[in-house]
Amino acid sequence: MNTISLKKLFYFEKTPLNLVMAFVTVALVAAFFAGAVNYILHGHHAYNVTRQHPWGLLISMYVFFVVSSTGLCIISSIGHVFGIEEFKQIGKRAIAGAIITISSGFAVIGLEIGHPITMLIYNVLTPGLTSAIWWMGTLYGLYLTFICLEFFFLAIKENHTLSKIFGVCGLLVGLAAHSNLGAVFGFLVSRPSANGVFYPVYFILSAMITGCYLIFLMYGFRYKMNFPEKVAIMLVKLGKILGMLLAVLIFFEAWKILTALYGDMPERAATILHAIKHPNFWFGELTLGMLIPFVVILLSNAKAIKATVYASIAGMVGIFFMRYGLVHDTLLYPMRTLKISEYELPPTFLEYVPSVTEFAIGLGGIGLSLLMYYVADKIFNLDETSHH
């Protein structure tokens, strides 16, 4: 652990990139707290969610953050847990990122839940063992505990035996928690567009891709695109893993769409057809999130590290649209009433645009992550130690 002082904490190289990042971080953090104050004053009236569309941007951002956390945990385990030498160097930085992103996710979801303190109390006193959402909260709480202990023994105590034990526990609980998060959507029988057994596996796959994107961004910023040989070797191998995962994800998406359209299931086919026509899908999720990084990796055989870092920026934007589409598209088709008349008009798709408060809190969560990562990088030595 480094000696820390306020002077060291506030000092940074005043390059154009660092100044821009500092300004963006401060602006986003300020937006988060402004949104939080407005929510405290006005409650859910500050949001544009409705009874017909009860999940909004904050749910999407929560999923975005926990996907990022789980992905970083999984990728870190390649070296730290499974002992692959080239990937041991990313252990501390990736686990720190996992703690930071899930903490940001909890901060965002805490402002979406009406009574977060009451939720925590009754989550313990009256557990709902048949509720996927109860298991989600419980498992993610355990997951955060395990990865905090893993980071403590890895970066502070440098006890690699205990850090590996807690790393295995964090990996297993994180996989269980994240597949359970997929089940929250997969169990929605009343929403055919989301219901499906593939969601738990799909969530883990997309988490691993998100973790790869974030590792490229972390190391691109850490070394300012001038990578040491050891880091470059690791990133080339990680790029090949990322390319394979993207190929699998593209097939997942293709079969999800084909099975929905081919079967022409009422509501499901109409919802999927409506969603894939929207730019959020074909430009945001498909082009930015999958195709651009995949093409860069494929054409360069994963050796164009700098290009992959830039493609990872596009990839993370695409992952956001993927999470937003997951929540919004699930609720696009209005639920039918029990009374159906032969003269009943076909239902229209629900429209939802996040409020300014939702944007402030949701995007402000990214500012919280950037701020916490900056502080962690100043306080801890997140690079590989000589005897590791």
C-alpha cells in the first residue's frame, strides 16, 4: 500500500486527456448528486417510469454495472485463480474495478428502490426463497464481500493463498449471482419477449465480453497506448479470447431473433421485430457492441492492440445499449387486460424516454466509478508485484 496524502491524491499529469477525464468525472459526479437530491425531494415522480413501464434507465444502468463487475471478476480469475501466467498481472486492477463497478451499481439501484434500508432489513428477516430477485440481492451481497476480501489479501496483505481462496469463492458466487440476474428476466413468463432458458448463460457470456473491453480500456489509459512487452503479449491473447466470445454472442443474438420470428409467437415476434428495426439495436447494440470490435480483432489477428482499445470504447457504448434494450424491449408490448373484446384495437407499443433525473443518476454512476478508480489507483499499487 502506497503512502497517501491529499497532495498526492489531487496531483495528476495535466495532459489534455487527463484534463478532459477530470472534467467529465467531476461533471458526472455532480450530476449524480443533483439527481439524487431531486429524487429525495420528489420521489419516483422525478422519473418517467409508469405502471405500464415500471423499469427504466436506472435498472438498465444497474445491470450494466453488475455485468461489468462480474466480467472483470471472471477475466481476473484467468490468471489469479487458474494460474495462467500472462494474466496474473491483471489481478489487482481487475478486482479493484469489479468492486468499484458493483458499488456504483448498488448506488444507482439504491436510488431506484423506494425504501433501500427497509429492503435490506426485510431481505434478512423475511427471505423470499422462491424469488429470483431476493436471490439476486443476497448473492451479490456475498459476491461483494468475497471480492473485497480477495482484494484485501491480494493487494494489501499480499497473501496469495487466502486471496486465491476468496477469489474462487467470489468467482463461483459471482457466476451464480449473474446467472440468477439472467433468470430474473428469463422467468418473466408474462413477457414472452424476455422469457427463455438461455438468458442466464447469455448474461455470463456478455459479462465476459464486457470484462475484456474494460481491461483493454484500463490498460490503454494506464500505459497511454505505449504498452510494455509483457502487457502487450497479455492483451493480444485477451483479444483472441474476446474475438471468440464475440463470435459466440453474435450467434446467440441471431438465434434469439430467428426463433422469435420463425415461430411467430404472439407478442414475442412483434416485440423482437419492432426492436431490431430501432437504431438502438442495429447501430448501438449490434454495430458498436459487437461488429466493430469483432472486425478489428479478426482483421488484425488480435495484434492491433491500440485499435482494439478504441474498439472497446465503441464496445462499451454498445453494451450500454444492450442493457437498455434488454430492459426497455421487455416492456415494449403492453400487457393485455383480462377482458378481450372482438372490437378491441391492437395494442400500441409503449414509449419511454428517461427523465433528466434518471439521466443524471444513471450516467452519474459512471462518474462515481471513474472517481473511485482514480482514488484506488492513487492509494494502491494495482500493478503486478515483483514476486507475484
